[in-house]
Amino acid sequence: EGLLQSIVLEPGHPHHVDLPGLFRSAARDEKPTARRSALNLLDTALPLLQGSLKLSSEAIGSFFDLNLLAGLSADESILVRKASISSLSLLVRLCPCAEAHSLWVANVLPMVLDVEVSVGERALDELEAAVVQPLAEQAQADPKNRKGLSIQLPAVLRDIDSEATEYLQRGLKSVAKRNEGKLPKPFLASLVRMLKDCVKQPLPLREWPLGMWAMVEEVSRSSTSGDFLDFDTALAAWVQFSKLRLSTGETPSGLGSKILLVLEHLLPSASADRLDELMSSLSSSLSSFTAPPSLIRAMTSCIDRIEETWKAKKLYAERAKDRAAWRTSFLKSIQAMLGDACRGQEVAGAHGTDGSRRIEAALFSLGELAMLDSSIISEGVVTQVQTLATNTVYRGGCRVETCAAARGQAFAALGKCCLKKDTLAKKCVELFVLYLNPNESFVVRNNVLIVLADLCNLYTSLVDRFIPSMTDLLRDGNELLRKQAAMIIASLLSEDFIKLRGSILFRFLYMLSDPSESVRGFVECVFARILHQRNATMFAQNFLDVVCALNGWMGLASFRGAEGNEDFSLVGSPTRRAVIYRFMLSLMTSDQKFNVCAQIVTTLLASFVDAEEATPLPKSAAEPAGQTLSDGLTLLCCKEMRICFTTQRAGQDDEDVEGGGGGDEKKGAADAARGVLSSILKRNMCENIIPVLVQLKSLMETRHSPFLKTLRHCLREILRDFKDDLPAMLAGDPQLASEIAYDLQKESAGEPDRGASGAAALPVAASQDVAPGARPPPHLG
């Protein structure tokens, strides 16, 4: 064990084996089999580190780069994704630390919805093993007067957010579906016992497990849940929650909403007295204006469902008068509070922060009421809301500043009113756009953006002309606002409310180089899994336009993508442009790459040597035209475009053909096909590519152009597979043929190329372009 520990853990040992380095290298490999082997290595090493070497969970967690493991869970290969589920689950079993649990929640739970059925089934297996079975096994546990929960929630669910609870609930639904619509009875019993523990002891709200309530909500939603939970128990939980919230001021995110959703699902089984009790509690809580917005939405929804239940049971008629009176009183309370705020007065019974929160609650409640009943939307109400939203409150001739949070809620309430009245939407849409400007606070701009997106769903033609103002936020300095904008634009694109063309295309592609890993990863997924699936030719058709737009160059009459998108230019950021080019090329077929190659040569490069209307040759690499020219030349000789100039696929060795089996016949057929392809490529280069490059070289030599080195490097790279035919292919310039032959000979002899170091205008393999935890993009350069 001592020798093993030295070999594995001591870098200075002469026989040291760098396991983290091997894992990192394989996980970043381009071949799926190599990435799969990285996970095999991890699976083999984890028991060794935990057993033989006796490393702690924290030490094992820091031994390997777990961000890479997380990235492999989103791999394009089905085998890699399935293997990553097993590896993450093994990590949780052997290293039960907080980091491992977070990785499991963030990467295994989402895969229950994987598009590949076998991957989803594998994730469901692990969900059963990590959550369902442990809870079922505790059902017979004796509480022994212990304090707290007598049933312990599985460790992986002890700290989950709202997104994770959604995946958890969908996963449970799928588990039940594949088990004839049922979940194990011991599992259900454990959930009920945990719920009762929370209420009877009672436990502080912070100890009420959100994961448990999410599972209870999913089970109670199911029509096959039977008598899983009685309404009285759920109602007792809500009453206890309300008391603790008011007495302690605690409102754990999402907890109250889950309790109310459980109650909604159980309403049909409730007695009339219990429904009255719940309605009274909800009405009182709403009228106090102390609940946060998320809870207000759940309460108004539950009130609406109770009224529907009353109608279904023919109990509503005797309560209609009381309900109408309450609504009138509640609306008057809201209007009175907003009226005080519009006059610059303090809210009655509250000061400072409390007053602001009550105004926010009143505005949110107003918006929810408007969605349920459009008749409450009067001109006076709209004026009050608009006054607060636009920060035009005056008292004694001086403006009284309205806090940003209240203004954000005012815009949200105004937006909800617009959704119910199209005439109001037509009047207010330009007002919303006005408040997208960068001088406004984040919360105001964020809420306005969401309102515009909802209006676009309902009144597409009304908002369509303002889409450029919305996409302007894709370059905002606030990361959260950029991601929100990207999500909204992606949603509108996926639902076909807007089309991916013109400035929307260029601006959304710009997001592929976003400095934030989470934003960049989201946009990559949208392109790869939605937009590119719909139109596989989108990148090839617009590639040259994208090159010009990203460089802010409008020198080509037919490619004016830069016009109107000056703020989205990356002319000073070659590294970010390279990230975008790599992503686009990675999704292109060979035929599409041939078309792109032809565009670059016959349209971009040929424009500088056109006999009639030649584009002026740029004098420096810093100007937009110079960056565009550099990008064009470097793209021609990058690895992704190599297929346009070689009989071998980029990155494939001769051994790949020989290793396929089949003997001499297959090898002979492959050689014959390669010979035909070679002759076609040679003809294409001689007729279409080499003449343009040679003319451009001559022009650069006469002008002493700084791009001459880049061009020579490009020529050498595209002619690399034709070194025996250089005199014939460069018949018009024997001197150039001999120079290239000499350079290739030196390279074969292992001598460094003195001129190639400055050849590539685009950076390659820049570490800042590779998202931690993700496989790096293909090499460009």
C-alpha cells in the first residue's frame, strides 16, 4: 500500500502515474470512445482511492476534475452520457460529500428527461436507488422519541432548488409509470410520516424538507395515489406553516407554494367546512400584504380552484355574495395603498422597507387578480400602476423616488393587465420598450423584458418591430440579464413567434462567445438541439455573412450583416470569434464545408483581386477588413476545413482504414476511392482556389502587405497533401512551388518554421474559451 500510495499520490516519484491528468486528457478527447474510457478510469480509481489509499471524501472530490465529469453528462454520445450516470452515482456512494451530492442533483436528475430512452431509463434506475429505495427502507424505522424527522431524507435531496424539484417530480412520475402507475407503499408511508413530523413537533420551517414536499405534491397529483394523504393533514401543514411564517418571518423559497399545490390536488376530497377554513386562511393572508410574490401566486391560484370546486359541488351560490364582497374590499385596499404611494405618502401601518414590501405585494396581487378577472382593470388602476412603474411620483413639487423592486412589480402588474386587454397593450408597448434602456435598474429591465416576451406570445405583430431592442440585452454587462434575454429569445425562436434571420441570427451567434460559461453553454444547447435540428444548412448558408458581421466589415455588397449590429462586433476579440467559428464548423457536413471554402475563396478573397471592382487591400490587421481577411485565410487552413484539401478526413490516420477489417479487397477499394477523390480535389484547387491565392500573393508582395505570412502559411497547409504535384499545381509560379516544397521538406525533417508563428490571426485552444467541465471545441489553427 505504501508503494501504491507513492506511485499515485506523489508527483515526484519516478514511477508516478498521473491519474487526474489521464482522466483530464481522455475526457477532453474528440473521440467518444476515449471519453468513455475516461469514465472507466474514474470508476476503477474511485474504489482504489477510497479503499486501499483511504482518502477522505473531500480529498477524493478534489483529486479529479469533477467539472469535467459534469460536462460528460451532457455529451453528444449516448454511451458517454449513460456511463456518466453510473460514474456520478458511484461517486455519491463512495464520497458522500456536499460537492458529490450537488453534482448528482445537477447532472443525473435532469437526465430522467433525456431524449434517448435508454439514457432516461438509466437515470430512473439511479433515482430509484438513491431516493425511492432508501425512503422505503426507513418506513418501519422506530422513531424512539427522537427529535426532528424520524425519517431521514436521502442526502442527495437535502439541498435542492426549484429546478431540481421539477426534475425530481418528473422522475417520480416516470418511475411510477414504468411500475404500472404505482410507487412502493413503504415509500409513500415514509413521505406521510415525514410530513406529520414537520407539523406535530412542530419543526422550524427551515427544517421542512423541500424535496419531501415536492415528492408529496407529485404523488398527490396522481390519480392513482388513492388515500395516500388526507386533506386534513395537508391543511394542518398549511395552518402551521402560516403561523410559523408570521411569528418567525421565515419564508423558505418554494415551500409554501408546494404545500398549496398539494392542497389543490386534494380539494375534491375536502369537506365543505374544511374548504371554508382554507378559504378564510388564504383570504386573510392575502389581505395582510405580507406574503412574498411566489406565495401570493400560489394563494390566488388555490382560491380560484376552491371556487371551481364549490361550483362543481353546487356550493358556490350561497357563497357568491361573500366572495364578491371580499374581492371588492381587497381591491379597494390595494387601490388605497397604491394611492398613498402615488402621492408620496408612507403606507399605513408600515415604514421603510416594510412599506415597500407591502406595495410590492399589493402590485403583485393586483396583477394576479387582473389575470383572473379582467373587469377590475379600470383607468384609475392603470394610472396608479403606471405612475409607480415610470417613477413619476411627486410630493410638494419634488419627485419621490420609488424603489426599483416596487417599480419592477408595477411593470409586471401593468403587463398582466395588457395581456387581458389588447387596447391597453397597444398603448403601453412603446412604454415598455423605453424602459429597456441601460440606465434603468436590473429588476425593471428584467421584468419589462419578460412582459414583452409574453406580449409577443399573444400579440406577435405588435411586438415584432421591437425585437432588436430586446436582443440588445444579449450584450448587456449584467450576466443574469444576458442569460434571461437568451432564454426568452430562445423560447420565442423555438415556438416560431420570431424567425432566426438577419440581426437576430448574428446577435444570437454572438452569444456563443459569451464570457459566462452558463450563458455560453445554454446558447450552444439551443443551437445544437433545437435550431440546427430544424435547419441543418443555417450555418453554411450564413457563414461568410457571420464572418463579416463579427468583424464589423461591410466591404462586400452582398454581405451586410454588420449593418445595424455595430455594437455586436468582435473586431477586437479574435479569440471570441474563433469560438464561434469552431462551433459552427463542428455542426457542418463535409459538403457544407466545401461550400464554405468556395465562398471564402471566390467571394471574400477574390474580391481583393477582382480586375474590375477590386476591394482595397487592408493596410493593417487591426482594421475590420484586415481582421476579416485574416479570418478567411486562417479558416481555409484550419483543422475543421482540412477535409476540403485532403483525401483523408481531418484527424483520421491511414490506420483507421486498415483497422476496419475486410482484407486486401477493402483496402484496394479505399485506395481507389482515395485516388478518385484526389484527382477531383486537385482539379478544384487548380481551377478555383490556387489561382485566386496566387494572385492575392502577388498583390500582397507589391503592396508589402502584413498579411503575406498568413497567406504563405495558408498555401503551404492546403497544398500539404499535394507536395509531389506542386510544380504542376503552381505552374504559373515555379518560384512559389519551390519555396513551398522547401518549407514542407524542412518541416518533415523536424526543423521549426520561422514564418508560421505569426500566420494564424485566430488564437487556438485558448483556455478561457473552454468552459470548465466541458469538452473543449475542436482545434482551429
